[in-house]
Amino acid sequence: MNVHQPVGTARPEVAGFLHSSTEHASHMRLDQAVNGLRRMHPEWSASQTVTPAQRRTLTFICIAGFVVWIAAPVAASRLAITLLALAFAMVTLVRLLALWQFVRPKTVRDTNENDAVPESALPPYTLLVPLYGEAGVAAGLVSAMQALDYPNGQLEILFLTEADDHETRAALAASGLVRYMQVITVPNGAPRTKPRALNYGLTFARGEFVGISDAEDVPDPGQLRAAVSAFRRAGPETACLQARLSIYNPGRNVLTRQFTLEYAALFDGILPALEKLGLPLPLSGTSNHFRRCDLELAGAWDPFNVTEDADLGVRLARLRKRVAMLDSVTWEEAPDTFAAWFSQRTRWLKGWMQTYLVHTRSPILLWRELGPWKFLGFQLIVGGLILSAIAHPLFYAAVLTCALDWTFLNRPVDGLNAVLWWTCCFIAAASYLCSIALVALAVARRGGRLLVRSALGLPVYWLAISLASYNLITHHSQPT
């Protein structure tokens, strides 16, 4: 031994070995983050979104549709109208279920239910916080995490940063991190996505339960305690809890007001209705709380799917696991520029399309794993959302065409054409009325009565969503 070796300094050969071991461990973690799901369940991975069989099927449908349009234009028109009606009917049905959820009698909950688990029995909990380019909000984020009411010895908060994001790591270091907070650097690699970072962070996690939080989130301080209590009451079949999201900047502009209305309807109406009906719940990208064992059983997050949250919700349903709503609020910031909103919405729509294509690779297997009721719900929720976004402008075009040539009120009064036409009109009117009523009720219950009148702007907001879907289809955009 070299007696002149400074204390705490490894000899060169030892330092080299430690560096090599660290690099190897990092490589293994990264490999698991990127390839874990497609090794365990290749049929669930979006690394190849469209399989050869799906490509052949889609090609056949397109060719068949073109042939029918040429050979029998009347039949093709009726089929197109039927598909339009189906798209609106699926979305309308979901909103009707949500309205039912609002008007049905409420179950009175025990106000002390979060105290059911004594502090000494609270299990280890890991919160994963993926970040990129978030130096400006680091201080507020650390303050929000410090406000969480959970025993420090049982809490672990992992801030996940990309290798080139030096500014965010510096800002976190200057924000007063406490001992249960750790900054993890995700090595360079592809795909560079949020789910890849989450998977990498999961390899460091020691919690029995795992939650996700975004950079701008401000969760209720008692949310982790509420989640543990809810898991204990729900039983082992419940794998995930989704907290309610609410927007803290609705007054910024028209866009943030519409985003606030959308979230109020989704988290206070639509998702609770789906839960009551036992249908698959598409998760949001934040404030998800998991039993770690179930999260790992499902393969964690798909690094190749840009809406890894919705995809994971479907995978849990296929494993016969349950996703439930958590009666706790997380405050979020809505995008306040059209460019930011449009990019986000295009990414969401791309991810929903990925999720639909991945899980319909084998429809018969999906039917068996979900059962008929949940299979129908999957088509209703995921398929209906995609189809309605594409079909919505076509409805406007049809109405505008009829209005310009004064034929709107001169539709046939009998026969199949009349049935199809007036069915479409009824479904479209019901869709608008249900959506506006749902949004108005949801936002009023949250105390935002002044926002109710903004519900009248929903049709324009939906057109913007459709524009994002056409942008995705036309330009094959690849947002990350």
C-alpha cells in the first residue's frame, strides 16, 4: 500500500476499475430503459408501429374503398356518412356517460380516510420527475416537492435530466435539494423521450410505490399519503391511481381557458365515468401512482410511444389490472402559445395512433385479454378520439356545402338517405350539446363559473385539434 496515497483518493488502477464498473452499470440501466419492454413483450412495443400485416390490411382497405367509390358512388357515400356518424356517436356516448356521472347520487366518503395508514406503516415511495430545459422552474419545483407531506426517511425524489441539460442540473443544485432528493443524469441515446428517462430512473428507485410528476406540477401536499391509503382500500387488483389535474393559469388567454375546460371535463367527468363502468382508463402524463410490482409486470413505459401514459393504461387493462381515480388534485400549467399547444397536441395524437395500432395488431387476442366490454370501451375511447378528430372538419364541410346551395332543409324525408342524413344531424347536435353541458358543469363545480361562457368556443377548439391531426397525417411529423 502506498502510505503517501491521500485519504479518500483511489489508486489509479482502482479508480479505473470503478470507472469501468460505473460505465457498465450505466450501460445496463440504459439498455433496460430502451429495450426492456420490447424484449419482454415485443408485441406491445411501438418500436415498430405498423406491422407488415397491418400495412397489408390498410392497403387493402384503401384499395377496396377506392374501387367501391368508382363502382358504386352512392353506396360509398352512404358508407362515408355512416363512418362520420359513428365517429360522432362514439364521442357523444362517452360524454353522455360523463354527464350521467355528474347527475347520479354521490357516495359520501370518509373525510378521515387518508389517516387509515399510520405514519410508521407508510411504505417507501419514489417520485420520478423527468426534466429537460427546465432551469427556469427548478426552484419552484423543488419547493413543491419539499411541501409533500410524507416521512422523509421513506420518500425518494429522483430528478431525471438528460446528459446535455447542464443548465437544469445547475439550477436544481442551487435550489436547496434535501437529502431525499437526487439528480439522475440519463446518458445520451435514442430514442430521447420522456418514457426512456422514466425507465432509466425506475432502475434507481427503491420505493414500493412509484409516482410521476412534471416540472410545472404542484401536487396536493397530502397526495402520496392519499395514494397509499387508496391502494390499501382498493386491493391488489388496482395497479395505478390517477390524480385529477387542474390548470392554474386559465386567465392567460383564450387557449388556456379552453385547455382548462378540457381538463375539467376529462378529470371530473369522463375519467370517473369510465372508472365506474369498468372501462380502460387512458392515463395522463403526470400524477400517476403505481404499485411498483405491477408497473414492472407491465414492462414499465414504452420509450418508443410518445403518449406512453395512455399506452400503459391499456397494457394494465390487458393484464386484468385496474386503474382508478385518486381524489387529489395536481395543479398544472397550460401551454399559452398556439405553437406550444399545437406541438403538444400533434404529439398526443401521434401517440394515440401509435397506441391504437400497437394494441390492434391481434384484435382477437385483444378481445380475449380485455373481454368484450373493455374491448368495446377501447374502441370507443381510443378509436373514437382519433376518428372524431379526423372526421370533424368533414362534418363542417358537409353542412357548409348544403347551406351554400340551400339544400340543408330540403333533404329527403323518407328512404335510407333521409335516415342517414337526419341521424347524422341528430348525433352532431347531441355531441355539441353534451360537450358544452359537460364542460359547463365540470368547470362550475371547480368554482370557475366565469369560465362557463367559454364553453361556447368548443367547436373552434375542436377544429384546432383536427388541424393537428391533419398536420400529423400530411407531414408525418415526428415530435418528441
